[in-house]
Amino acid sequence: MASAAAAPAYKGTTETSKDNIVEVRNISKTYGTDIHALDAINLAFPTGQMTTLLGPSGCGKTTLLKIIAGLLEPSDGQVFVHGRPVTGPGPERAFVFQDFALLPWATVLRNVGFGLELTKHPKSEREEKARHYINEVGLAGFEDKYPHELSGGMRQRVGLARAMAVDADVLLMDEPFSAVDEQTRRKFQEDLLHLLSVERKTVIFVTHSIEEAVYVSDQIVLLSPRPGRIHATIRPDISRDISPDDIRRNKTYLDTVEEIWTDLRKYLD
Amino acid sequence: MSSATSSTQAGADRPGKKNLLFGLSNTLVYRLLSIVAVFGIWEIAGRIPISVAFPTFGETMQALFEMTLDGRMVHAYGETLKPLATGVIISGVFGVVIGVGMGLNRLFQWMWEPIFIVLQASPVAALIPLITYAYGIGLTAKTVAVIMLAAPIIVLNTYKAVRNASPSLIQMSRSFQGTRMQEIWKVIIPSAAPIIFAGLRLGVAAGFIGVILAELLITPTGLGDLISYHRSIAEYPQMYAAVFSIIVFSAVMVGFLENVEVKYFRPEKKKGL
């Protein structure tokens, strides 16, 4: 514990491009003539790691995520996934939406299999996969329920299962827990970490919660607002082998949260 | 997740008992009560009477029964249904297609929107002389009257429903590599279905108004003939029987559309909230 506390919470990134599944090069985004959402962003996302985009509202973090997803066109710059430039949504990326984006007229089973339905997988195959991931996210027994019959936390589990079912390498999560209450959010964060340790995905996670970012991330990218620029990149030095409750009491965890808060508060005035 | 599982199981046991009243479902009892109340007030109002031209509910039902038995009602509906069904089907099919097109494509919207807004805003009864001038006094003129009333409502509702389809669901479909066609058929249309069907129900009801208006104002045929004939010879129970039957028929059609919507487009509504 003492050595962990002595180690600096801030560290630079040293990965070579070969280890980075997603690379963002010189991305800018302007809306109209005067709103500058993102300005010359360069970022690398290491394979198999969880990177959080953290910043106050209006810093363009969701815009950046949607550009990586291929849902928005950048005004300048390029995104590379597996070394290939992104021109639109692709099978190697799956999105988890802030508002869940579930089809209200479809059952949990069809919603989870919807990504596979769109890519024309046969019904038996997509139902089998959907059942598997419904089970993985802890919703077994709810296959025939409709979204309005589920709680907010359960709906987001459906959204997560849908993204897992298409077997993408990269999960893009846009404030996935912001519409979920605090208790459910904590349980969900723990479950997510557990699931990711089994599934080996690269995750790009957008949040405005500092605690959430430090708790779940291998790498945290701090964005400054208007225009969105990279303010700092942080790699919290917290062992993932200790239990969730110990992480929340870990000194490095608490110090990192405090440092980020001190850093970000100047943008709030 | 175990707590969530147990709570829904508990919920699943309940509905069977809770929603019953006198052995009938709760909603059915209240619906019947509402109908009985309206007919009861009608009967009382007829007995006072509030006007010599206002028959009681009983007299009206008796007249309806007689007119159905001697075939007058069946004959009248045969006449009325021709322009009504033609007009409603044309308005429904073309109205939804044009409305969906307008919702998906701006050029298409600009092309059609002015026509239907003008039609919706105009008092159609005042335009009926113009219809007879152009289409004569036959079936075509009556069908046109039905379309003029029904189509604008269906088109404008459909267009707004499609235009306002959930942007987040559309983005979801794109992010999972849905094609534009999949996006339209699997996301936009089901998402717009409740409002499209609300438009269809209103449109069908407006079509009924259109056909009666045409049969009263152009040439008396079918139900319009029954209404105007019985009014002219002061047989008010028969006149009201004709009016009553058209209201019931219209309500049945609207209810039928609601069932189609729930069955084919929005199965989640069947379970109820």
C-alpha cells in the first residue's frame, strides 16, 4: 500500500501504435461557423484497456465518441481502427447509448439480438447469442419482457448485452450509467469490470463522474471545454486484483480523484 | 438481479384476481357503465321530451330493428359503403405512402405539404358545389368528398409521425450497421405507428362525416337519403336510428384499426402498463 501511494498517479502514455486498436489523429469538429466543439485531438486507445473520456459538460466528449463510432463526421482529421480509416459505423465497434435506445415494441430477446438482425444473421443463431448475453448481464428470465417492464438499470443491461452480442472488439459507451440511480450504478460498474475481464474488450467510456472514471479506467483522458482539447492523460496506478470495496478505499484511488477534481475545478468558474 | 426476479414473479400472480368485478374484467364493467349511462340519459331526455323531434332511446332502437329487418338499412349501407370504402381505402393507402415519403424526404414534403394543409384548413362543405361542378353528382363526386376530408388528416399525421421518429433509435440502427431500408422498416415505421394509426382513426371518422355530408348535399342516397327522407316526413325515430347506426359503425371501424395496430405493430401495448 505504501509503495502504491508513493507512486505518482499521473503517468504519460508510452504505447507504440501497434498496440493501439483505435487511434484518433488531429480530429476537429465545428458546428456552423462559431461553435468549436473539438480542436486537434490526438489520442491512442490501447488494445484490451478501458479508456475514459472525462470532462465537464460541453467539452465535446460525446461528440468525440460519436466521431469514433462513425455516427458523426469530423470537420478535420481521421480516426483509425485496426489501422484502417473510419468512414462510418463498422462491425468492430459497438455503441452503448446514454438513453439505452431500446426498441419499445421489441422484447428483451429481440432487442439484444437486434444488432445481429441488422447484419442478417439467421434467427436461431442470433437468439442463441442473445440468450447467452442476456444471461451474462444477469437478465435471465426476462427474455420475453418489453423495455417498459424493466427498471432503468435493467434496460441499460439490455443495451450492454446488445453491444456484446455483435462481438465487436471495441465497446463505445456514452455515459451509460448517467440515467441510473447511484446504488444500481455501483453494482453495474462492478459487473461491467467483471464482464470485461472475461470478454477482453477495448472500451472507450464517456462520463462526467470523476469517481466512476477512476474506478473503471486503465487510462483517463481529461478534456477541457470549448474548444475541446486534451488537458491531460492519466493512468491510475490501481491494482485490479483487489476487491471493489478495497479499491474505493484505496489511497491511490482517492488521491487520483482529488487530483482530477483540483485540476477540473478551474473550468467551472 | 435475484431481487428483481422475485418481484416480477410476485407481480405475475396478481392480475388474474385484482382486475375482476362481477366476474367481468374491470375495464369492461366501466365501459358498459358509461354506455348504459348515456343511453339512460337519452331515454329520459326523450321522455320529458326536450323536443318533439327527439325520440326516446327505446323508440329509436325499435325503429332500427324494423328498418334492419325489412332490408332498408341493408340497402342504404350498400349505397353508402361504395363511396365510403373506396374513399377511405384510397386515403388510407395513398395517405400513408405520401405521408411516409414526406417524412423521409424534404423535396417530397415541400411538394405535397401545401396541398394538404390547404385542404385541411378549408371547410369542405363549402367546396362540395365545386366537386359537383367537376365530378357531377354520382359516385365519383361522393368518393372525392370522402377523400377530401380523410386524406389530409392521414397524410399530415403520418408525415409528422415519421419526421419525429426517435432520433436516438435511428442512430442506434446506424451504429449497428442498419441500411437505410432496415432503418425505415424496422425502426422508423414501427416507431411512428401509434401516431400513424391515430391519424388513420381520425381519418376514417372524417371519411364518415364526408360521406354523410355528400349524401345530404349532393344527391340523397344510402344513409343520407334515410336521414333526409325520414326528417322530411317527421319520422324522427327512423331518422335517429340511421344516425345512431352510422355512429356505431364508425366506432367499430375505429376500434378495429386500434386492434390492427396493437396486433401487428406495437405488441408491447397488449400487455398493458
